[in-house]
Amino acid sequence: MAVKTIRDVLVAASAVTALVPAARITPLIRPQSIVVPAITLQRISTVPQNHLRGDGDLDDNSVQLDVWAESYLSARSIADACRTALAAFSMTFENDGYESETGPELYRVTQTYQVWTN
């Protein structure tokens, strides 16, 4: 649910889809058939918000967003567009990286967002 929420926001944001087509915004993995630039999304944690009577029917999810591109400038531009589109969500982490062991070598920007779902 949390990954779908983030993906729906990104797909609806023309500033994002102008840089990355919606078909290249995928959950969990970037299939080898999908060229870069691309965005992958995965839920990295879920914390249920319980109360004294049991399940509070509310979860605090952390969703990791990875932007993949052939240049750092491209990855950074896409990540900035994602951050603007997802401004309503709480961003908790951002990291720039380089994947030298992938073929071809890719740049990656990782962002983590807090998403509440019920």
C-alpha cells in the first residue's frame, strides 16, 4: 500500500514523468529490460501503531526510493523532482551513491520517505 501510494504520486507528477516514464517506476527491482533512467521503490519497514486495546489500524511505513541513471547530474535532477512531488511526505534520509559493479556503471540517489497507511 505504501509503495503504491508513493508510485501513484510520482506517476501523477509531470515533472517526474518528463524525466522517467511511468513504466520505469517499479517496485522492488529494476528489470534488466528497463533501461535507465529508472526509479525503484521498496518498503523497508512497517511499524504498527497499536494502543492498549490492540491494533490501531495505522502503520508507519518507511519507503526507499532509488533513482538510477547513467550520470550523476541526471540522477540528482530526477531525485530533486521526486522530492518536490513528494513534499507532502516526510523525507527522513537521502544518500548519493555510485554502483560500479553494475553493467553499465550507474549512479544512484536514495531517498527514504515516511508514509502512514491504514
